[in-house]
Amino acid sequence: MTFEMSNSNRSDVIRLELPATHQYLNVLTDSIGAFLSHLEGMRSDNEVLQKIQLAIHEACTNIVNHSYDGEVGEIVITMTLSYDPRWFAVELLDQGYNSFDMSDAVKPNMDDAQIHGYGLYIIEELMDDMLYIPEPGNNYWRLVKLL
């Protein structure tokens, strides 16, 4: 699915710059919850909120673990909430030099337990649209959830 982010009648945007470490990912999760909590219907729809938080947390965990590979870095996060039509998008930008090659991604075998390899599958299953543009030093993700 390809999702075009068009100008809506009204949207809110929040931008965060977080250190690319696991200890700061909860700041992002909490920010998503706070950002969406005022949207009508979201307070009662914890399942959708949790799906969004999990998918974005997974993408950021992959950035921390793989893109920067232990080096110091940051993740620039732009969250956009559109009201008409209703959708939520998160754009993630990192400057790590370890880009991910999507052609190497293998769908996990659900019949055979494995420790790693579920991240991309989780993101694709929980979000309505995903775009990844790898460029060493300038990796870009866009995750969209229709509300």
C-alpha cells in the first residue's frame, strides 16, 4: 500500500530529537500516548494506541541496535496528526551508516521460534503504511496509521 500524505484541513505536528539509546525510547512511547490522547475516540481505543506505540518502538529499537551499531547518535522524530482525514504518521530520521536492505528481509517463520527477525514483520502488520528509504548517514522511515 502506498499512502500519500496530502495537506489536510487541520493537522498538528510535534518534533523530537532523542539520543539513539534504549533508555530514551520510553519518552517517545509516552509522547505518542500524550499526543493522541486528546483525539476523540482514542482514549477508549487502547488497542490502536498500543499497536502504534509498539510499531514505532520497534522501528526505533532497530535504529539503535543496527543503524548506529553501538555508536552515539540521535533519532529525529516528526509526528503528524491529521484530523480530516484522520491519520497519524511518524517520520524517523537517523544518521547511522548501517542502512537496512529491505530485499534481505525474510518473513519470520511463525511455526519455528526465533529470537530476532520479527521487527519489520511487526511494523508491517500493525501500521497501514510503511516507507523506508535507506541512505547511509540519512536513513528515513515513515509509518502511518489510519484512524
